Amino acid sequence: MKFFYLGLCGSENPTRAGFPFHLALGALEAGHQAEIGLAGDAVVLMKSVVAESIFPVALSPLKEMFAKVIEQKVPIYV
């Protein structure tokens, strides 16, 4: 199965900003395909300086999740 996760939150809400990445990694671990879309405030997450400063509550830091998503070749649409 293929999943598409849409992120709309940026640095103003770190936990919600991390959800698309966290959910995509979970889908991959379960053997599914995943894609991520970033729109609205979430597009700033593509800047490395912003991504490195995002620390979601109860999730891995965004820079770690971002690296795993890139490593797994998950498409990210902006």
C-alpha cells in the first residue's frame, strides 16, 4: 500500500511538523511505500537550518527523521 502524508505546520509547531516524517517512517517499517508533501508553513522545513532546530515532543529530532526519509528515498513534494 502507498501512503501520502501532508505536512502543513512548520517551526511554529515542532510536534505537528514532525508527524509526516514520523508516520512515513512507520509506514516504511511496516513494509509500505510512503510519500511526503509539504505545503503552507511546512515548506520552511526544507531549509537545513530550520530542520536542525525542530525537536518534536515524544518524537526523534526532525533532522534524524529527515535523514532516514532521505536514506529510504521517500519522495518529498513541496
